[in-house]
Amino acid sequence: MTMNTRRRNLLFALAALPLARGLHAQTGFDHTHSAWSALLKKHVVVLRGGQASQVRYAGFAAERPALKAYLDSLSGVSAAAFKGFSKVQQQAFLTNAYNAFTVELILTKYPDLKSIRDLGGLLKNPWRPKWVPLLGSKVSLDDIEHEMLRERGRYDEPRVHFAVNCASIGCPALREEAFVAERLEAQLEQQTVRFLSDRTRNRYNPQRSRLEVSKIFDWYGEDFRLGHRGIVSLPAFFARYADQLADAPADRERIRAQQAEIAFLDYDWALNDPR
């Protein structure tokens, strides 16, 4: 091999390094989301057996480099690589991305923050700015939730509303571990049971003979009418979880028979922080 040939081969190898690293970063994505799980286990406080949770944002702030490293790993996945993920891998990826970038958003103004809505001011919505680097472009938190996770015909999974967390007391608990493809069904079901068991946000009121449930079911009621697991209405959805919503057998039977009036409770937008 001549000197010129060796030099050409060396230059070719050096030029190929960035591409190889990029491909490795995409194909080697950690679908266990272990870095995110490690942070959640440290900084999420589980309340009432998992019915709710508080987030130690001060703890996340102290480990900002670890959070940013995880966010960078999400941002490093290209749109093409994402398309190669399985359906449940995609759902877990997007759900974790929404939750992790929401924590990052809170940290931009923490501790001088009482509600995520304070980030938007009077005329702005904190979920609409396109600041999240994801799948090769800049997207908003609304894009992740409404244009990706809730896109009709894509996943049609209403229980996602119990998995994404909006950093507020009224929101379903931020889970104390990452969502992963292998256990996604069980995790979503557990999140649903936990949320519906929380009497501060969902309950049957025997004095008024009605279900009093989270405003989430008012805002996103249509998602519970798409036929997921044969459910085509809100009453049918609640009938499946009658045991979580009521204590007395007669009240549970009323819910199962889909005879209970439905009322929506006010939403608590206060920050879900231990303070």
C-alpha cells in the first residue's frame, strides 16, 4: 500500500467518524430511559399510595446537568430513527419527553414560580412556544401532547392523560419512574387506577347522586369516545372503574349501569411542589 493510499484511507476514516457516531447515537438510544428513571426516583414524592405526587424541583435543579444530558439524548433521536421505533416505544418516548421537558420548563423560573401558567403571563400560553428540540425540529409541549400523542389514528390511547404531567396539583401524578415499552400497558393502567382512586379529584357524591370528576374529562372527553377497548362514551369509561370511584356497592352499581350524572370539578393549577 502506497503512502498516498494510506493517507486517503485515513482521511476517509476520519470523515466517517461523525456519521458513525450519529448512527450509533440513534440506534443505541436507551429505551429503558434509565437516566430519567433515576432522577424521578430521587425527586418525585409519592402521596396516598400513588394517587398523587409532589416534585422536588429543587432536587432537579441541583442535578440540572443530569437532566440536560437526558434531554439531549431525546433531542438526539432523528425523525427517521423515531419512525423505526415500535409503537409502544414511540408512546413511551413522547410521554417521557413531555414530562422531562416540562420539568426543565419549570426550572427556568424556579423557585420564583407558583404555577406553570405564570410562565405564560396574561396573554401567553406556556405550552405553545416551540422551544423543545425534538425529532429534528423545534416543537412545543402542545405539539408533543396534541399533535403527536393525541393524533387521531396514531395511538388513540386516552389513558395518556393520566401519564403526562403539567406540573400542577390538579394533574395526574408524575410517575416515579419512566414509561417503558415493555410495561407501558401496565403502567398506563396503574396510572388510571391511581388517578381515579383519588377522592380529591374524582369521586361519586352520594348526596347529589352524581360523579364529580376532573376537568380533564371535560377538556378531552372526545378521547374517551374513540372505541379504545370498546369504550365509546365517558359513562362507559367510568363504568369500567366503578370500584375506584365509589365505596358503597349500590353507588358502584349505579356507575356501572351508566346512570350517574357527571359533573366536572375545578382544576388546581398550583405548582406540584412540596412547598
